[in-house]
Amino acid sequence: MEEKEIIALLRHKRHDWMNQIQLLQGYATLGKQDRLLSQMEEIKEEAEEERKLLNSDALQFPLWLLSFNWVHKTYRLRYFIRGEVDLSRHDHTLLAYGKRMIEIMDGHIGNEELYEGTCTIYVGGQDTLGLSWEWEGLFHEPERLKERLSEEGFISTIFDSKELSIEMTIE
């Protein structure tokens, strides 16, 4: 990663933190104690997930996840890591699969819609690494999308053309 990219990443992260602080200030000013506490808890949870991601011993995939929402304007992604995972053995594979998944999805989305997603990373049976992706938004040609994902080794399910579930297992 070049210095320019590092500075851009830090700028985006700083911007996100400032937005969160302003939101907290607004709730405090308006006396909305319940919303303030709820937002603080959400920030703590996000920071904990970020800590687990940064401690996963991988470099490229965590960086891709951290910068995802800034790079991909039509997507919003949250990630959750169940337990302590070592992603270093699969760093390049995870990055390649993630990029390919988005590349395929890009051919089946609308430009005016925001696609909200979650990625859950976990250790599966027999020490496999599992990733579960859940996406919400209107997908065009859902059967063709499912077919293309399957051709690339993804296991996917689509509900009512607007909920996409993708499973990945890496040994």
C-alpha cells in the first residue's frame, strides 16, 4: 500500500469517527439518553469487530473490508468475526473471492439502489474458514446471478429477488 492510499484510508476513518461523535453530541444535546447509549454501544461493537479483524494476522483482506464502504458506493457492508480467527493463511484467497463476488453482483444490481450487507467470518468444522454474506437490495436476473455465483464456487440463495445469501468455505 502506498502512502497516498494510507492517507486516504486515514481520512475516511477520521471522517467516520467525526460523524459518530457528532451523532453522539446531537443525542446528548437533545437529551435522548436512550439513543445516546444505544449509539455508544453500537460504536463499541464496531470497534471490537475492527479489533478482531486487525488482529487476524492478515493484511490484504482486512484492508479490503475496512475500505469497502468508501470504495463501493452502491454497497454498505458490516462485518462480524465470531471468535478469534487467523486469516493470514487465506489472505489472498479471501481477497480474490471477495472481489470476484462483488464483480459478479455488480452485473445484477441497480445503479440507484443501496445494497446493505453483512459478512460473518467464523471457524467451521474441521478447522475450515467460513464466510457468510447476506445482502439486501433488488437484484436483476436473480437466477442468472445465482448461476454465475455457483460457477465460481459460491453457494447462494436468493429470496424474492431482494435478499441474497452467499456462503463460502475455505479449507
